[in-house]
Amino acid sequence: SSARGPGTSGPGVSATREGEQVSVFWPPYVLKAGDDSEQYPYLIEAWVCRAGQIVFEPKGYWQTAAVIEDQAGCSEPSHARLYAVEKHGYTPWIEIPWPPAE
């Protein structure tokens, strides 16, 4: 099957920042009957700034929104990507438009 991610080219995926909290939103990914993985349907892999270091933080979500901590003070920009999860594996990832720290 040619599984498509939640908007493979990124439409509908957004992120906003308030201080160190980045809120990410995406459209629901509709699975075919029987393709449920019985685990988190969404995975975000985030590379975020903590205490001056970029830290890899993968986390699963049940809902179509997430709040991720991302501090200022790193030499590299933070970034993140989103996958949908189904019983055959993961959809192609899409880049989250990450708002930079001030």
C-alpha cells in the first residue's frame, strides 16, 4: 500500500511558540479498517534545545496536538518531524514548521 502521512507535503501542520512551549497541530490521519497499531497513532521526533544542548526527544501522541519544550541558547536551530503510525509501520515523515527561539 502507498500509505500517506498526515499531509505528506505538510499542509495543515502548524506550530506556534509561547516562550519555551511550542504547540504543534496537525490534521488527523485516517486509517483503513484493521490498520490500527493499537499504540500511539502519531510520533513526533524532535531535536530541541535544553540547557544549551540539542536533545533528541521522540514521543508518541494519541491526539492531533502536542506541546514540546524548546529553550533558547543552542548554536543549532531546533526542528521536528511528524509520522503517523499504523500496524505496517510508519508513514513518510513530514517536517514541522518549527518556530525559532527568540
